[in-house]
Amino acid sequence: MRASVGDELLVHGKVVGQHDRTAEILEVLGPDGKPPYRVRFEDGHEAVMLPGPDAIVRHAKGEA
């Protein structure tokens, strides 16, 4: 998994009824775009994350 500042992290719900969550990547703390990431969720909560297999990166528009 590789990401850049401004990309979006989508974390899928793990159980029935749990909604997917999205977060903006504010800072890449690992080398070469790898985790961990400092993110801000849609509710304003900020966290440092090591995304698991239930997460994907949506790259910012205009990025190859």
C-alpha cells in the first residue's frame, strides 16, 4: 500500500451494519508512501493508522 498526502483512505466495515469510513491522509510517516499514516476521518477525529487488509487508498485526482 502506497499513499500521498491528500489521498483518501477507505476502511470497510468489519461486521454487518458497520458502515465504511473514509479519512483524508494528512501525513505519510513511513518510507516511500508506505504506512503508517496520520489521517483525519469525516467526523474530524485524527489518528495514526497502520491500515489492515480491509482498507484501500483512493488516490487524489490528477495523480497517476
